[in-house]
Amino acid sequence: APAVPLFRNISSASMASDRVFVSGLPAGLDEARIKEIFGAYGSLKDAKYLVASNACILVFATAEEAKWVVENLDGNMPEGISEPVTVKYANTPALTGYGKGAPASNWQDNRSAPYRGGGYGGPRSMGSLAAKSTGKGGSIQNLKKGIANVLPGNGKGPRPDDCQLCIKGLPSDTMDHDLLEIFAPFGAIPPRGVKVMTSHGGVCNGTGWVDFNDALTAQTAMNTLNGTTLPDGSELRIHVKNAAKQKWGGQPEGGVLMLGGK
């Protein structure tokens, strides 16, 4: 019988699963380090390091987390890795044929535009929206897909580290649209440029990521908001991706910014 490929090079729309295959990893890693690196991008249920091929298979808590990793880390450099990696969906044992589709899911994409996707199991699908539309030009989703390649910051290849911010100390109820509202006033953020990392329960684990199109904008946002004191006395800590020794931003302009305090 012909060998079954380890991963399938087909579109994410037809092959969403919770299993991800990552190749092009640097030598010398182990499973503990892999879990540390990729655990920052979602809730990992399992990680298997394939030493001979410098690759790994990751199993995330949800298919949506895996989808985000495939869409955002393929051809990019995860924090802690200095070379671009290849990220695809892994061969899922439960799916025996190509193009079987994604497992059922009740997750709904609650991100604000322009980061909202079609959604899995959501109450409003693209088809129903298009069918009920009285406007011109068909579905807005098709329009967004058609112009994706010309949008600033939406090109292929890794985004420079100094355009990417890691935010720690976020409240547990933080969502993607909250990060967008906080950081968008500083400057342009590319499509899918904000991401709140969640625990198994679906709540924010305290960490989020924001990408900017411009490094100076990212630096301004970091220096303005780093060290912000939250009402419970904790602080936001913000650093540029892969900054040497986790170099944090400076104090907010005008002193320490306190929220809900005196």
C-alpha cells in the first residue's frame, strides 16, 4: 500500500484539525523546549519531537488554536527560534481520506473586524450572509480574500521581530478585540495581527501578541504601555519578540500609568 504522508499540503479550509506538523526546527531541541516555545501560542495537549527529521507534531486543545498557528507561524519565526519554520496540518488518524473536512466545533470567532473569519459553528455563515444581502458585489468575505495580497503587512514571509510585541499580565477576560482597541490607535496592525493566548478553559492565560506594520509604531506602543499598573496592582509587561534577555520597554511617558488607582 502507498505510504500515507505525514502532513497534507492542502488548504486549511478543508483540513482543519488540532494536530500540527512543524518542520525546519533547529537541532538540539527537546520536547520540553518545544512545549515551552509553542505553548505560548495555544494550549498544548501533547508534543512529539521527531529528532531524526528536526520536526515535531503538536496537538492543541482546539482546532481553532491549531488553525491560528498554521496560518500565522508557517514561514515565520516563533519566539525562541531564529529561523523560519514550516507549519502544516498533521495527518489526523480520525480522517481516512483527503478533503474530509474539519471535525465539528461549537467555537465562534468573536474577533472584531478585520480579524473575523467565517467562524466554525457560528450563527451567521458566509453563505447565509451572502444570500440575505441586498448590497452589490457579492460577499464581503470574498472581497477581503481578493484584496488580501495587496493589504499592507499581509505579505508572505516572516514579519520582522521588532514589529511584533509580546504582552504579559493581561486580565483573564481579555479577548482579541480588546487588544485591537488598545493598540490600534498607535498605528496600522495587519490582518490577523492580534492574538490572545488562552488556557484549556478558553480564557486568556495572561499573554497576548500584537503585530504592527512599522517597527517605530511598535516601539512607541511598547514604551507607552509597558509598566501600566492594573487596578489589582499587577503590571503589564511588554517586550519585542526575541528581544535579547527579554528586554522590556521603558516606563510609560509621563511616569507610571495607573488604571483604577490613585
